[in-house]
Amino acid sequence: MIAQSPPPLTLESARDLQSMLRAEIGPGLSERELDAVEGRFGFTFSSDHRVFLVAGLPCGSPQWPDWRNGDPDDLAARLAQPVEGVLFDVERSGFWHPAWSPRPAGTSEALQVARSELAAAPRLVPVYGHRYLPGTSGECGHPVLSVHQTDVIIYGNDLADYIRREFTGRASRFPARATVGFWSYFVHGGPGTDVAMPTPHTPYAVSAQEAAEYLRMLALERLIGRRHHPHQLIEAGLTALALDLETESLALLAGLSRTEQENADALFDQALAELGLTGDLPADDTDLPWETARWELVRWWLRLIVNGSLAPGAGGDVITYEGWDALARPRSLRPLVDTVDAYNDRAAIRRGTREQLAGAIVAEAERLLAGPWPPLD
């Protein structure tokens, strides 16, 4: 997942970004204040994060860390949360990073090794809520990560892309760069979710009609800039052939070998055209990016959640990122998004209520699907 490095953030561009925020912007931190924060808590801000905070300090909401007057214990807890979340999954879910030494048999010994390994990983520094930037001095262009234990989601290719994505629904179409050692594992497809990557679902088609619909949904995802691995397109072609959808390009797509996968995208597009699935793809003709396509995809993702093809948490993350955010945060999706946020919150993990909240996500998906579409605000 390699992409061209974005330009460094400037004070002017940082202030432009802050004008997009629904937050009060206080005076920026001085270099002395930033140095004091780094010294007190033992980390370094990345250069773009540092410039952002010099331009102004977002305040008025507990989601924004108050690096000037905030409770030191709260700031320390925010900084510790990513590591504590990984350790929780080491203890409770059997997580073990592939770059670490072999896992000891005992849980306490495994936690000791994991804590030692994590001490060498770049610190993650909170930006907003559960969104973090790697704290590496003098560097810029890191992806912004949403972190809940080892459920790690890329929420922006860099700080500027994140602000646009989170607060305006506009985002870059370019892939994020893997930039730092330990956390790059999640960027490259560890146990977490990159919501710009292929939707993590189980294909479900059992009829020719469903196979055609599945091809169309993949086409819509590609239309809005989501990415698919070649083998997923090939698998979709194989499924369609098995269910009696036949075109010349579909057969060629389904027959690609591992060394021929670079041809999958072109053959997929040709197969769509031969099946007549390209003519009615929606246009990008409103002020919101691919509005019609996104609403159709949100309905599909909700159906996947309801039929069990897409995990409630992962599906809710995708809908939040590609639906609610990109569609200017419609009120009709707010109950679903709030439930997903509660599911992802560490309080739910501590209380053991994630299973209950997963059921609530499914119930809200069913409610939305039972009403008019798009749902009324």
C-alpha cells in the first residue's frame, strides 16, 4: 500500500482545515508549550500534528485533547489506551504480532513480552476521540488511525485528509501509506479494518440474479473509490459463472491464474459492460460525492449486516466512513452511527456489552431497511 508522500502541512493550510471544524478554536500552542507536553508525557508530535496545534487548539468538546489545560490523568490515559487495548487482546483474544518473538505459553509471560515489544513501537498520539497519529519527530504524512484494541481503521491518508473526511465527508482517492513499523501491520491488513479497503464480507450469491447484483455492488464500490484485491474480482467471476451468468470476459476473469491477476480489473470492467451492468451506474451529479451510489451501497451494507455476511462492527464502520460521513451526516443514520460508536468505545469492552451492542446494530439496520429509501431525515 504505497502512495506518494503528501506535502507537509503549513500554518495557512492548518488554519483552513480548522475552519471546517464544528469546534471553538483557541490560541495555538507555542513551541515551548509543545516541548513541555512532549517532555511531560514522553512522546513527540509528528510535524504535521505540531503545525496543526500551533495554528490553533480545538476546544469546547471532550473529544479534542486539551494539551494546554487538560486533566493530566485524562491525557495520560488517552496516550496509554492504544497499548492497553493491544494488551487486552493479547490476554483475552490471543492476539500476537507476527514480528514479535514466539508467544510464551503462559498469559502473564506473554503480556510481559508484548509490553516490552510495544515499548519499542512508535507512540500513538490522540488527535480527536479515538483517532490517533503516530508520534514521530520531524515526520509528516502518517495515516490517521481509529484505534479500539486491535480493531484499527484508517480514517485518513494523512492529517489533512482525515480532517476533510471526518468533518466534511470529502476525502482523497489515493491509498494510505504504511509509515511506521508496528502500526503498519494494521495498515497492511492485520486484524483491524482499513475501511477504504475491500468490504470485509462473505459473498452470498446463490442465484444468477444475486450474482449480477453482487457484481453491480462491487462496481459501485469501485466507483466511489473503494479498492478490491484481484482475487476478489476473480472469485466474483467464478461465482457468476457457476450461477449461469456467461460472457466472454467473465470466463476469462474467472480463469485468471495467480500470475495473471494484474488483468483482473480490466476484465471485470469488460464483463460488466457485456452483462449490461454499466449503463445504469449512477452519475456523480450532486454536491455530495457519489451521493446516489453511496445511498445504494449503504442499503446493501445494511442488508449484509442483517443476513450475517458482514460483521455488525465492521459493517457499521464502513457505513460511518463511506455513508454517514460522505453524505454530510444525515440525521436518519445517526442512531446507527451512535450505536457503532458505543460498540467501539472502550467502556463497552470493559463492561462486556459489545455482543449486546452488536445486536443493537443489527436491529437498527433492520429498522432502516424496513422504511423508505433513502431514509427520511
